[in-house]
Amino acid sequence: MKVLNKIIQHFKSQHRNKLKKESFVFLSLYLSLFLCFIVSCEVKLANTIPAVSDEEVDERGEEEEACRSSFNCTINEEEEEEVEEEEEVEEEEETPGTCDGLSLTLYNELGSGVTGDPYIICNETQMTHLQENSAGWGDYFRLEEDLDLTVYSSTERVIGSNSTRFSGEFNGNNHTISNFTFGNSSQDYVGIFGYIDGASIKNLNLIDFSITAKDYVGLLVGYAGENSAGTVSQISNINVGVNISAHNSVSGNTYIGGLVGRLEGSQVSTVVVEDVAVTGADLIGGVIGEATYNSTTGTRSDVSKVGSIRAEVTSTASYCIMGGGIGKLMESDVEFSYATFFQLTMGAYSNWAGGLIGHVFGSSGGGGSAVNDSYTSGIIQVGIYGYSGTEGSAAVAGISPMNGGSISNSVVHTYARLDYEWDETTTSPYSHYINGVWSASPTDSYFDSELCSECSGATSKTESELQLQSTFSGWDFSSIWTIEEGSDSPKLQWETE
């Protein structure tokens, strides 16, 4: 239409003062010829759309170019749009990653270190630089690549110390850190992060770790606490050795955990630790050595959705508190958690061992602890590890063997399938408590009487009874638990999410 308008305007300008009948006749003929020419061009173009030979393709291209130059005609608009969309897709696929082609050495080369624009960690050299520069231990970080810390580990580096604690955020972005080793048996506060205070560590996978230190030792964090402003540390969405053919180990003296050595007034959630060997003298656990409250602020630790699978927890002392999941729970809370296929091995004198938690404790200052909607299954060996000839005693449980005297703890909706082995020549066990303890009775909680005939404290059930939903009175099977009746005991729904 634009071309026709131009022609009409041109004709008017040429015949402005003599628009007569003959002029209109001439204009009509002129336009008719023009339209016929356009139709002829379009027909030629339409006939070239099907698949043709190379020579015909070249000829079509020449015709299209001629049409464009002569009459401003265009090829099919839909074809052009499809070509443009294909080019856009190709551009998206070829977009390089954040770290591609970059040779970074400093932790603060990308980003500004604040929420919404964290520093980007692309390689092991940057991780080393972060450990060496405590000025960055209050900033925000995001991991953009998997890290192999074989070289990083050679100098026994950790992030955060008792004097300068890590208080920022480290978002693993679902990447994996592997091959971290540490071998100094005289150093405290050891892990990838030695000491965190009001910090956040999340979305991270760990494999092939080996750590030997002294006190407050964990594969991820040695000590996690609340800062002076009341901000608690948060550790969430962490996997250790999950679905990986690898074995992780951590050893030390006290407060030793497969993930965290000591948790004080802080939170751990949505964590699974698989195939970890934990060795220590006291307060040792497959996931956390001790979870306790902050004695200054009264803030309780909160452990939710934590799983321990195939933990091997071994005490090297004559006295110990140990658990397949948590060694000791002090005026804090655990819910929706489990410990399975664990093996606890200890000496023969005054031990407290639990499949999920070794010792649940309360006090007059902070009240009791709470364990809700959790379960455990595994083996506890008493008197097997050393100290031959030393007669002692042990309290053993699926969930916990003690409640701290007169302070009542809450244990609700739990079950245990506990097998135990005693060295009768060195040990005189005086209690076998499942889920309940001396002065506190658990609520709607059960144990497998076929595995543990001497156990008490909770309601005794056979293996087949523990595979029936009707056994578990008051339990929530709509949003918390699930069961395959006749083949397995209840499992937590979040395990399969």
C-alpha cells in the first residue's frame, strides 16, 4: 500500500493543474499494470517454497532480491520469525557460565559480597584466599562450581575461628566439595568452617572428607552458635556422601559430629549424612556431637528433618555419651528425624548410648527437651571396644536413655528397632530403655520386642505389628508419616521428597 500511495502522489504532482478525464483513464491503466506485475512476482516466489535443487535455490534468491529492490516486497513474515527464534535459542545455548574462561584468584573478584549480590567462588584458589582473609568472614558467598580441595587441604585451612568467627552466608548452590583432609590432633574448632556465629550455610554436598582434630570437630562445622545480636546460625539442605560410593571420617576428643561438632542455640534442617565414621572420647554423634541451648539467651537448638544412615560411631573412652544421630540433646528440640543402619561401639563403663540420641537432658533453668515424630533402627555394642576387665554399666535406648532427673522431657510418636550386643564378661548392664527413661514415659511410642526382649520404657510390639498403620495411635499419616503395610515400618514423608 505504501508503494501505491507513492505512485498516486507522484501522479498528482505531475497532473496537479490538469486532472482531466483522460488523466484518470491513464492512471487506472497504469495501476492495473503495476498490480499485475506484483501478482506475477508473488506467484514466482510461492512456486519456489518446496524443496528444489541448488540451482533453483540460487535462482529463487536472485528473484527475491530483485523483488525487494524493485518493489520493497518481503518474504513470508512467519518464516522470518521462525529464523529469528532459532537464532535466539542458539544464542541461549551458547551463553557461557558465570565462571567460564575466568582465571580468578581472589574471593572478592566477582560480586559485592552482600545479599542479592554475593561474592562468586569459582575455584579452589579463591577458597584458599577466603580462608586466609578473615576480613571476608562476614560477607555473602555463592559457589558456582564443584570444588576438589585436595590441594587446599595440604595446609589445613578452615574458615572461621574462636577469635574471628564466620558470620556471613555461604550458599553452595547445590554444588559439591570433595577431598577435604585435616590432620592436626591438637587443634580445636575444625571443619570446612571452624566456628560460625549467626551464619547461614546451605545447599551443599560433601564427599570424601577425612578430619582428625581435638575438640569441636565436624565435617562441615566445628562449632555453630548464636551471635551477640541474637542471630542464630542456620545450616540447611546439606548432604554428606548421599548416593555416592565414598566414606567420610572424623575423629577427635569431645564434641565430635559427622556434620557439626557442637550446635548451641542454632538450627539444623533438611540434612542427610551417609556412610560416616565418627570416633571420639565423649559427646559424639553421627550428625551432631551435642545440640544444646544458649545459656546466656536461653535460645534452644532446633534440629528438624535430619537423617543419619550407616553411621559408625565409636568411643575410645571408658565413659561416653554417643548417638547414631546426636550424642547429647540439652534443653533443645528434635523432630522429623531418623537414624538407620548405624553401629555404635563403646567401652564397658558408665555409657549412655542411643540409636537416634544418646542422652536427652533437661534442667531447672531451661526446662526439658523434646523429641517428636522420629525413629531409629540399628545395632549398639557395649563393652566391645577395649577396657577389658573393667566392669561397668550402660543405659541403652533407641531414642534416649536419660531425662535429667526430675525435669520431664517430651518424647512423642517415636519407634525403635534396636539390636544390641553385650560383652557379658566385662559389662553388667542395668537398663535397656527404649524411647523412655527413668521418670518420663514416652507418648504413643513403641519398640520391637523381637529384637530387644529386655527393653522397656515404650510399648512393646512385634515386627509384624510395627508394619500396621493401626498400631500407631494418634500418628499423622496424611502429612508426616507414610507406611507400606505388611512390608515395612513407618517412614517420614520428607525422606522421599
